[in-house]
Amino acid sequence: MLEVRRLRLLRELSGRGTIAEVADVLHLSPSSISQQLSQLEREVGVPLLRKAGRRLELTPAAEVLVEHTERILSQLEEAESAAVGVSGEASGTLRIAVFQSAAVAFMPRLLAELATRHPRLRVTMSQREPEEGLRETAAHEFDLVIAEQYPNHAAPRYPSLDRVPLTTDALRLVVPAGDGWSHVDSIEDVRTLPWVMEPYGAASRHWAEQLCRQAGFEPDVRFETDDLEAHIALIESGSAVAVVPELMLVRRRPDARLIVLPDAPRRSVFTSVRRSSVDTPAIDACRSVLAEVFPKTVELT
């Protein structure tokens, strides 16, 4: 009988390519993972791995095992959900992945409400970029992800995940306050000014760059950080301008001016969970409180 634990290691390797990456994600030693995969290969009786440069590739036999592993994990999760659902009580551990502005705006209230209403539910929260959070939720590393999607910039889709809308928030051009910036009233007015943006690869960075290019200029990106609190600090100090989602401004209105962008673009926020766990009391409890905590649309007055 094949062990699910070893099959999961093979599945992780199929998505990551190196034993070192699998070890880092699962907090295991590389030697332990190598031993477990070698044992799995002996149990199956056919080669499962082959070297391709510095990475490992799965053989066709291993690919078949990975396909079955996905189904096995989903069936086990469905069985667990059915057993836990008998009591109807939200308990156990719920692992949430969330991007920064949502974490800052509403997660403290969500966690407080869940602790009050469901004291037997243990909730953990990790900050992740949406693409990473979706991928890791599909890979059973998180139970629920709160993710974002920019206009005309679709977030990745995974067949094993559902998608439930949560809220939308406006994307604003934010510039420093003060008389020296009073001439700035539109995106065209910041063509010669320094910008702060998230690093390359982030959906927000790509969207903001396209916004500037459509306005006829290439942004002068002098500062890069994925910390949106740092974006606001740079704006308040008069060092940069940026596009900031309104969720980031909910808890504290910055000492800065917010400018409406062309066509008033809005970002959408949604949750995703594995379809095999959608009916568990913990997921249901979390989504119910999220629907209360997050307004349908975020509007700053």
C-alpha cells in the first residue's frame, strides 16, 4: 500500500522541480525527502525521477501517480469534511492566505469575530501575493485565500478552487499634500515625477505601468517595494507618487491627495477554497464573517 505522505512529496516535487524547494515549503530536510522518494520508487517498482540539469523531472509513471494523488487528497478532504460536518461546529485549524491591503484593512476584525463566535477554531494567517496564495491553496498549503484581481488582468484559475466575490475597491492616484503638488490633477500631470511601485511580476506593477503608458509616458520608477505601507510613507514624505487601492487607506487616511483615475477603475477581491472543502463548518464560518466584515464596495468619504 502506497503512503499518502510520500505521494504528496512527489506531487510537491512535480510543481517545484527541486528537492530543496520542497524541503523549504514543507519544513523538512532535503535528505529526508530524498529517502522518502527513493522508498516510494522502490514500492512502485519503476523509475519515478530523472535528472534534467539541476532539476528533477517526473517520469510518465510518476505523472500518473501525481494525477491519482490529486484525487486521493481531494477524497480524503471530502471525507474529513463530512466527518467534521456532523457536529456542525467550526473547529480545528483554518489556514488563511491574504494579500497586504486586505490584511491591513479588515483581517484584525475578522480574526476577532471568529475568536468570539467560534472559540474552538484556530486561525492562522500568512501574507501572500494573490498568485502565490492561489497556487498554494490549490496545493493544500492553505485552506482559504483572499486574493485580488486588477481590471483586465485576470488572476490564475485552478480547476480545484472555487471563487466567491468579496468586495471591490477603487484604485487611486495618490500624491503628496501641500502647495507644491497642487498642480497635479490627473495621471498626465505626473509624467515627470518619481514613482514607487511593487517589484516586477506583481499584477499591480503591470497594471500601473500600463496605465502610465496609455497616458503617453513611461513611469520613472525610482522605488520598488511590495510593502504598501512604505508606498504611503514615501508619498507623505514628498518622495514619490503611486497608485494605491482604497483598501490600504481604510484604517488610516494618509496625509496625501487622492485623485480619481480615468474610467474610475476598481480592483475586485475574492475568496477561493478547494471545492472538496467548501462545505466544512470552518470554511462556512469564515466566509460568513468575511461577508459581514468586508463591505460590498469600499468607498472612502
